[in-house]
Amino acid sequence: MAFTKYDLLAALIEAQGKESTDEVGWHYLLMGVVHRLGEGYGSEEALADELFNFLAEATVPAQSEEPALSGKQ
């Protein structure tokens, strides 16, 4: 069985995750990035878009669907 550089990165991240606590969740974020890097994308732009979307969804709090208050109560 052949291993890719992404398999190696994932294994290293997994080993580091077992060695230390990760209260913030960087381990899962890095694993998500590595898995996306290992998937085939048609272009660098498509990969960049996928990584941007993944990181944004994983790190930016969800916005409320409710309209902002106008100051009137």
C-alpha cells in the first residue's frame, strides 16, 4: 500500500494530538485541512476556495438570521 504525503501529515498530526491536550480543537482543524489537500481539486483556485470555506465555517461563529436591532424597543 502506498502512502501519500497527506497520509504522513495526517499521521503526524494524529500522533501529536495524542501527546497533548487540544482544548481549542486545532487538531481537528488541521486534519480537515490535510484531508482537503489530499482530495483532488480541479485547480488551485478551487482548492483555495474549499480551504477558505472550511476554515471560515470552522472558526467564525455563525451569524444570527435575525435582523439587527434598530435601537427601538
